[in-house]
Amino acid sequence: MPQELEYKRHTLAHLMAAAIMNIWPDAKRTIGPAIDDGFYFDFEFRAPLSEKDFTKIEKEMRKLLPSWKAFERSELTRDEAKKEYPGNPYKHELIDEFTADGSKVSFYKSGEYSDLCRGGHVENPSIDIKPDSFKLDRIAGAYWRGDEKNPMLTRIYALAFDTKEDLEAYLVRREEAKKRDHRKIAREQGLLVFSDLVGSGMPLFTPKGNIIRSEIINLSRELNDELGFGEVHTPNMNKGELFKISGHYDKYKEDMLQVESQYVEDEMFLKPMNCPQHTQIYAAQPRSYRDLPTRYSDFAVLYRDERPGELSGLTRLRAFSQDDGHIFCREDQVEEEISNVLNAIQKILKIYQIDYWMRLSLRDPAKKEKYLGGDEVWEKSEPIMRTLLQKKEINFKEAVGDAAFYGPKIDIMAVDAIGREWQISTIQLDFNMPGRFELAYMDKDGVEKTPVMIHRALIGSPDRFMGVLIEHYAGAFPLWLSPIQVKVLPISEKHNEYGHKVLAELKTAGIRAEIDDANESLGKKIRNAKKEKTPYLFVVGDKEVEEGTVSVENRTTSGGTKPLKEVIAFLSQQISSRASD
């Protein structure tokens, strides 16, 4: 988010805490950060708080705002700071942590309210913050510091924007997002199931849901073929030693799921990514410069130990696939390989009708310990990515600190139909991992050299991308992606025989179709089919039976009566070309 907006949101978190402490002086405050749509603040209250209290909190905030002219910063010792929070173990814990090295802690005061804070506020809240640009939103429970062993606190969420108009526009978008919620639509359309017996974050796809997922994978497979990738299949479980060499053990272990064997003592993990295994396929035979680039794709299931509170339908999972791929190449081949992958990503997102922008994610030079490799590696790899984007005249934003731990990356940020951004595709340049695994090829000068490794995903996880697409299309999938492409609707029971003949011809042509031959009115059948957002409806009655035709409707218009073979030929062409509706 823009820094100025972040500062406004954090300032408002202070303002809300001030209002609450005025109304409930015995409340114990904890922390209040800015978030993507506003801010939150966690409190411990003696008596339960409800959303009915929001009106008086907002009233008190607006009453205080004109008196907040500036922020004054001061520094206190540990003992001085603790005196500011009598009986508040949460603030005391933070103060002990921040002063463990003997340093002081900073406090910021505006109006009569002062709080422990590292900073990040607007200069003059009374002028810089409009009183109608924020709104208290909801209440939730939150464990102190996210640990379920700690006390449960009351978290108050609020929305905050630059202007009233921005706030109102956000509320409209959010209401639209609720209608598009992929969990709701997937349930209504019978696309997937979550089971407590299976475990959270591990989806079970129904036949209809698996059709969509398979179509997503099939399109990625086609582009992999065009790019020259050979598809491999790798196991879901690995020895820990593999991840120690790759660097994941040190840099990523907290997100990995460990597995125990009854028969061997090896430390084992479910794999969170495919790259270490692909190095072993590459290493299995001698390589020459003529063999490069060598490209592997993989759709194996991956596993990551996400926290329960972070799981969200298909968009945050514990078990998921990726349209993963790795390229082993010479350094002089890097630019062409990345350029080709970028072209494929642009092509695939055009098919899905999704806008996007690109982000160049770089190492944070102030936190070098988070990354593999020395300065010379990063000083070589980062300019390669930047120069490539500039050569292709691609507009991009730089994000310091968002690089993979082994190299810089280009992230493709998809923008859905209501303007939300999703990080999906990625291309990562890795000069580290091949050397750690001692990968090599014999160059034309007879000298053994280390290949470069490029990690890439065209749309990321098919499972997660399916959730994005459900919301992007609001469940109305384009014809080629829809699990049911045509619904045949006989007007009455006497037309069922012809309806089944139409169904058979559709299926013979490879078109996914169903028939509604229930003893119901045509109006009800049409309403049901449109509720399911079926792309095409074929209505058949006396005239259609006599003429060998169908009456065609799509989701928005009626196409009139047409010969069955003509309509099948048209739909087959639309499906094979993955045309938009």
C-alpha cells in the first residue's frame, strides 16, 4: 500500500485505541498495525464488546480527531515504559523484548494519548485524516501473538481510506466480492468438498470441479510442450538431506511437514516444492553444453504447513499442485529462456481474460542473512532480470525484500474482474542451487561448468488459480472451461427421446452435456440451468423434433432455432480455440 495511506491507517489505530481507553479505561491494549484495507487493534476487555458499541467508539474518535495536531516522540527506559501500562502484561512483554539489549523504546503522543510505537504516522491527523474516511468493521477473536496457548483477545477491525468516496467504493467492491466468493459458488455448483476427517486446507474435487482443474492443467501442459518442457513425475516425500543441500531446511523448515517412518530413521518431509528433486533428475547423467537447455515440468502435489487461521478455501491450502517447471541452462541462454516463459505467461493470461502487472522482487540488502549466496551472485542476477524487462518494454514495479531466498524473481500480479490483485505466475533466477548440488555440464572448451537454474510457474497452483477464476468469472466460466457446456431441455416428456439423441450427439462430438428430463415446467428447467450458469441451453419441442434442430440460448441471449450439426460444429470450434464467450 502507499506509504502515506499506511501512515493514515496506523494513525487511526492510535486514534481508535485512544477512544476505547477513554470509554473503557480498564481495557488492556496490545498492538494495532495497518493492513490492506485499514487497520486492527487487539484488546483485552473485562466485559464482552459487541459491534453495537461501534457507534460510540466512532463518535469518540471523531470528537478527538480535531485535537490531534501532531505526534511527539519520546524515548523511555524499560522501567519508565512499564509505568505507562500498569497491570498490562502484553505491553510489558513487548517492552522486555525491545529492551533486551539495554536500549530504550520509543513512544508517540498525539492529543492526550501516548503509546509504545516504532513510528509511521501522518504529520497532522486533524488535517491529513478526513473524519468520514474510516469505519469500524467487525470484531474477531485473536490469540495474543498468534499462539493458541496464549490468551484470546478481542480484535477490532476497521476500514480506512484517503476519502469517503474511496471508502464507499471499497464497500461496493467488497459486497461484489461476497457474491463472487469461490467457496460459496463452488458449494452451489458442486465443485469441491472440504472434510474435517481429511483435514483443513486439503480440497476434494468432485467430477465437475476436477474437469475445471484438469482443463487448467491441460492448457499449461500445451504451453509447456510449446516451450520444450518434458513432464516428469516425482514423489511427494523426501529425505531431509535433500532439503539441507537445497537450503530449504535452513530457510523454509518452519513451513514444511515432517513425516516419520516405522522402518527407517531418516528425517523425512513432504515436499513443499519440486526444484530439489529436479536437480537429481538432471544430475543422473553426464551433461554436455549441447544438452542445454534442459527443461522439466511437474504437476505433483506439494504440501506446506500453513497455520489454520491463514487457510482460505482454494486460495490458501496445505495440499496443492503447481504447474511447476525448471530450466537448466547456460548463462548465455538465460535471457532467451526467461523471455520465452514471459511470452507464454502473457499468452495464457490473455486466454483467461485476466489483466496483470509485473513485479521485480529483489533481495533486501539489509537482511542478507535471509538469502543464499554472496553479494556477487545477487549483483549479477538482479540486473539480468531488470534489463530483460526493460528490453521487452514491460512496465514493472520493484519490491525490495520479496525475492526468493535463492534468487530474484519476476512475479505476475493478476488483476481480477473487480480489481483485486493475486500473485500467480513467477519466474525465478537461481545461481545458487545448482552449485549446492554440484550440478555440471561439459562446455565446448572441455571445461566443466555449473548450469544456471530458472524456476517458473505459468499460472502458479492450478488449485489456487481455480479459486481465483471462480471469483473472476463469478462462476460463469467460459465455454471451454465450463464443467457442463450444454444443458438439453426437453419441453415435455414426449420430447425426451429426441433430447437424449441430441445429448448423445453432443457427447460424441466431445462436448460436455447433460439433459434435464425431469417432469417439470420448461420455465423451471431454464431457471435451474441459468442458476448453474451453464453456457448454452438447447430447448427441444415439437418443431425441433420434426426439423432435427435445437432452440439455442446462451447465458445472455437467444440464438434462435438452428440445425443440430451446425450448432455442434460452432461449439466445437469455440471450445478447441478456447474462445471467450
